[in-house]
Amino acid sequence: MDSPGPNDVEVNPVGSEKMECPVLTQPGLGETTTTVTTVTQTGGDWSTGLFDVCGDASTLLMGTFVPCCLDLSLAHQYGECMCLPLLPGSTFAMRVGIRERFKIRGNVCEDWMTVYCCYPLALCQMIREMKRRLKTQIYTVSTALESS
């Protein structure tokens, strides 16, 4: 004998009443979609000059006395591994990356000269730039529920 299908109705052995099959799944609540939009200020020149070191005392002290620690902090803010500054040329690569990310005017030759001739000052400028540009980001979050 075949088992009853989903549309079949079984007859109750006690009487002639009909018994329907139970509901095995519940309807879903829907699907939630969340969108996060980030607006970042881009374009223009560096927000501070190479020698504008007096505006941020902690960065100036770190750049003067322990630039290697400032380089680690920069790598972290940039979103890279903390070991990145151990690689040769990494500070130069981060400077080019920062300039490209924020669409700052300049070229690779200027970046190379700045990093290799004025390493502590370049680090300080890059940290100041990351702080200012990331502080001015605008986040927009929107959530939509689509029912099924």
C-alpha cells in the first residue's frame, strides 16, 4: 500500500471524520538586506604640510624619538599587518597608497624623495593625514526587510 501524499486525506479509523496532514514548515519572515555606504573626502593636496608638526604634539614626539613605533601605528591605521614596516620600502608604499586612496596630488618621485630624505617628517604627515581623512568619513546605514 502506498503512503499518503501531501494532498491525500486519511480516514480516521474511529469514525468517518477526515484528518489532514500537519504543517511541517512555517512561512519565513523575509530577508533583511543591510547596506553601509562610506563617503570619504578625496582630492586636493595633503591636508598639512611636511613641516606642520606643531599641530599634533604626540605625533611629533613619536616621530622624533621612536619613528619605528609611529610606522607601526601608521600600518595599523592603514589597515595593514603590524609587521609591514619590517619590509624594505613599506613606508614608501604606504605613502603612495595613502596618496592614491585619498586622491592627493603628487607623484611617486615626490613620495620617494619625501620618505627617504625626511623619514620622520613624512611619517608624521602621513599619520596626520590618516587621522583627518578618517575622522571626516560619513557612514550611512540602511536596512530593508523583504517579506517572502
